[in-house]
Amino acid sequence: MDTAGKITKAREPDDPTRPRRRPRTARALTCLGILLSSALLPGAVAQAAPAPRVLLNQDFPDPDVLKIGTDYHAFATGGPSGRIPVAVAKDADGPWRVTGDALAADPSWVDPKGGYWAPDVTRRADGTFLMYYAAVSKTDRHRCIGTAVANSVAGPYQPAGDAPLICDPGDKGDIDPQTFQTRDGTRYLLYKGEHPGGGASAIFVQKMTQDGTAPDGPRTEILRADRPEEKGIVEAPVITQRGGQYVLFYSADDYRNATYQTRYATASSLTGPYTKADQPLLTTESIGHATEGPGGADVVGGRIYFHGWLNGQRAARGFFGLNLEFVKGVPQVS
């Protein structure tokens, strides 16, 4: 899954013992110099963004978006529309419509009362589609990551295997899977480990077999919740590569809060080390309170898609989008 409020100081009474202030012109030039210098520092100033486009004004959290041919497909955390709702559009900005439930059945290892969370869908070399999702395991009551497969992007996806794919015994749960493939086609899976070893949550990268159905070697921790504004939580990872730089977008804080936000970190290697940006990319304040708690993001084709609470309440998270560009390697929304 940081505020930017303005503080106005009250005028202080004159004090003859206080040193005289510089002339107003000099102060203005100094302030201008500070602003210009700050503008040159990546992430030094939290940017204000335009109001995001509302793509679905209904519950559709943790959107995962794919473009297949000329059509767009999006998958979401389960809710009233199904285990894993799927939506389609002819254009990135819509109109989007929910077409049904992408997951054909409850896997044998899953307690369906725990719901299905944060799906990720990817196309494989043989033309089939692989879905990752998180669900509650009947064995230890933790959320774990499972798989399902389909012949078409919209499904239905048939559960694969009688056990979860990722369920690390040292974690309190594993969630938020996201595929990343390097330019040579090597497949990786990013995900959140919930309180690994009893500490703050962390994001891991796991090399996978080419078909995406089994881990290939040990996992690597690439990010941990170690900043005050993250409130012990980092999640919803998604990576994009810009030249020789990897940009890791992630959510921080508790998704139930208005302070939930989207941040990013950069590295020269997929496995890090990652340097976190000083300022978030998306906050409730930076998008003018158009929605609350912007997070659970996905990055596809020059856009960032995310969810946010609708109508200032905590009943449903809508589906939103903004344009995303990189200026000297720094992500910016518009």
C-alpha cells in the first residue's frame, strides 16, 4: 500500500532588539534561487498532480492491467463482482466495464472466505496466460500466492496445483505478486512478505522458471519498510526499466488510511540496492483529494493505474488512471 499541508505563521510583533530583515527584493531572489535549486533535485519537492481519471466508479482494488492486441484488460482483488473481477476496454481511458469473474473455481488449498487478493496476469511464450493471486491457506491461515492458467486473457482461469506456489514459513503471509521479465526474457516474481522474521514488511524478488510455475533459486529482499511515513508497510510492487535504471513503484502505509500512498525507488540492478525517493509520487493531497489513499498501482504503456477510496468512505475502492512520464529518469504524473 505523508501529507503536504500548508502552514501559515502568524505575524510577530516588532522587536527592536532583533536584527533587521533583508530588503524584500533580496529575500525574493533568495527564495527564487532555492526553488530553482530544488527543482533540479529528483524527488526533492512533492509534485501536485491533476485529478485522476475515474475509470470505474465501483469497487475494483489493486488493478493489474494488460494490453492484448488493441484491447485492455484489468483484474482486481475480489469483491461483489467475483473472486477476481475482470474488466475490459477498447481504450486505456475507457469506457471500462466489468465482464465477470476470471477465476473459474476455488483452489483446493484455499479458504474462500478469506477472499482473493491483488492478482497479476501475464502471457507466456506458448500463448497461454498465467495468473498469480493471493489467498488464505487452509493449512496455516496465512495468505499465500497461488497460480491459475487460461487459454485466453479473459479466462476462465483454472487453478493449478493442490498447494500454493509461494508461502514462506518465515513470513506472516505473502501477497501482491507481480511479474517482471528482463529484456532477455528471464522471468521474475515480485511480492510482499508480511512481517518476515517478525519485522516490518518487505518486498522480495524471486527468479522463476520460464513457464512461471516454480521458483528458480532463492529469493532476494529488495525493499523494507524503514521510513516513518511507511508505517511498517511496503507492498504492491511493480518494476519498470528505463535505460539502465530499474524503477520500483510501491505502496506504503495501511491501505485503509487516507495516508496510503504510492512511492518509488531506483536501482541499477534488478536485485538492488534500491534508493528510495524522498517524496511520494501519489498522495491524497497531491491529487487534490479526488480520491483517498491512492495505491495498489500498475504501470502500463505510459500510464499509471491505481485504486482509491470512493466518496470519502471506506466501503469501495475505485479504479483510476493518470499519464506517467519520466523526466531525466524521474517519474512524473500528468
